[in-house]
Amino acid sequence: MDNQRRVWSVWAERYGLGPAEVYQVALRTRPMETFAQVVPDHDPRECLAVLHELEDEDVRSGVYAAFDGASELLDALPSGSWALVTSNYEHRVRGRFARTGLPVPDVIVDAASVEEGKPSPVPYLLAAKQLGAEPEDCLVIEDAPSGVQSGLRAGMTVWGVNAPVAVDGVHRHFKSLRAAVLDVLAFASRTHPHQLEGSTPVE
């Protein structure tokens, strides 16, 4: 999230906007919706091109580290049992995971995979379908309000991580990913074997 915050901060400054205010909007909406709110008089395609340029440069040169507990958790999950659901694009996800050495999931649902992004349930439902899982058997790990709503609307169990206070609606809240690791693995070992990561485990 730190990298995403930095990218949005640079983007906001280019448009003469307050970084903190823009990032709060970006946390809740997809980029095109963010642009409509914060720069309604600008061409959204141009805004998106600038954002993509900044994000691609960040993947190439940004400093990345896995959240504490991410490696332990992902290494312990069986291949094919978990997916990443992101509002970003797969090539950036792969680049960031490669920088941290984290395992890449077999299933990645990115912005290009769906017509409706978070908070729509569509991304998480697609991930469940690709995993061969029923929604009620899936655990969603999220850190953003739009992702939490997406998981809840998909009929899944949703746990929040990496936030000082619980996001509205989560079934359980953990201040860090590290604090959630054992509980996530216990959930996965029961009759609910599928985990859906909406909170990218890198910073």
C-alpha cells in the first residue's frame, strides 16, 4: 500500500491536488471513478495514461518488501487453493511479487479480467469460479473498504488486515497480516480450503 500511496501522491501533485485527499478517494473507487471525482474537467484517458506510467515506473524502480507474515502464509497454502483479486493489472502484480520473492498464485483476477471492479462482487465471484470453489467456502483477506464490500457481496467470509481499525463489515479484524497468519491457515485446513487475497501482500 505504501507504493500505491506514493504513486497516487505523485499523480495528485501533477494535477495540483492534495495527495491525502486523492488517495482517500482512490481507496474506495476504481481509477476512472477517482478521476471523475477529483478532476472532472480532465480527460480520464489522459489521467489513466499518467497513472499507468507512474505505476510501471514504480514496479521497475520502487522499493518493495513483503508484509510480515506474507511469505510464511503463502508458502504454506497449497498451490491452486488461493487467488489474488486486484484492481491493478497482472503484469504489475507479477513484477512486484518477483521483487519480493513471494509465490505467484495460479489465479489472478485483475482489472482487465472483469467489467465491474470492486466493490462489485464480480471479481471475487470470478476468482472463486476459477478456483472451483463455492463462494461460501472462500475466505477473503482485505485492507480496503471497496474490497471488503466486494467480498461481502459475493457471500464470502471477509477478514480485514493491516489497518489500525476494522473496516466496516469485516467478520474479523487483525491489525497486521502477521497477526492473522495462524488463523488463516486454520481456516484453510478446515472444510473451507480457498483463500482470496485482495490485500496485495507487498508494501
